[in-house]
Amino acid sequence: MMKKLLLGSVLAASSIFTVTACTSVNATTDTTPTAQMQKNHKDGAMRGPMSKLDLTATQQAQIKAIMQNKRGDRTADRAEHQAERAQMDQQIQALTNASTLNSAAVNRLADQQAAKTKQRFIERVQTQHAIAQVLTAEQRAKLAQMKEDRKGDDEGRRGPDHREQRGDRAQQGM
């Protein structure tokens, strides 16, 4: 029972990472035509929700600097993250294939994954805070409303009881 719980924790942590990565990719999707997006991007204009906040040129420059600072050197980071993921996958595979589960090793991997998730969370909140400090009270309120509207859109696509239905199907053996 304990082995299943530990293995489930590791799988849940890696699932959270995957969902977070996919969500952040989907969150930047816009409905404007690609050519227009590329033109705006080349001109340095904001995209996504920020484009709807009527930002001043100074605010745009400050937010752009915050985002560039957050990104850092993506190519070097990407290679490092890929190597870390490959190593983690190898360790998980070795644990999975072992005749007995090494609980201490599973706990170490879970702690490593939790630390990475915690760091990403902290960095995301720090970035959101820095951007919020650039915005006026009205712009912050409008951004908050857009986030709420987007949450409502997600429920509309999936339905308000999406998770409950999945749980019911699983219990019914479907």
C-alpha cells in the first residue's frame, strides 16, 4: 500500500509539471491572425491579455523587461532542463523495473520534483507581482476580470461537473 502511495505521488508530481507546461503554452494562444501577431510582435506590441489593458509605452517597456529578465537565456536553460528530465526518467525507470521498490529513492525523487514545482510557483508569483506593480488599479481590476472570464470559458468547454463525471465513470468501470 505504501509503495503504491509513493509511486502515485511521484506520478502525480510529474503530471502536475506536464499540465502546468501545457497550460502555460495554451494560455498564450490568441485568436488574431498569425500575420498580424507577427507584425505586432516585431513592433514590440503586447500580445494576449496585456494587449487589452491600454498600456502606456513606459508600461509596455517595463513589462517587456520583466518578462525578458524572467526568461533569461532560454537555450542554455532548455538543454539543462532536458538533461535533468532525462536523468529523472532514467531513475524512475530503474525504480519501476527493480524487483522491490526503494522507498527512500522514491522519496528523494518526489522531494526533488516538489522542490522544482515550488520554485516554478515562486517565480511565477514573483513575475505576476512585478507586473502588477507596473499596472494601475484599473488595469489590475480589468486583468483580474479577464482571468475570471477565462475561467468561465474553461468551465463552458468542459462543463461544470467535468471532474465529477470522470470520477463517476471510473467507479462504474467505464
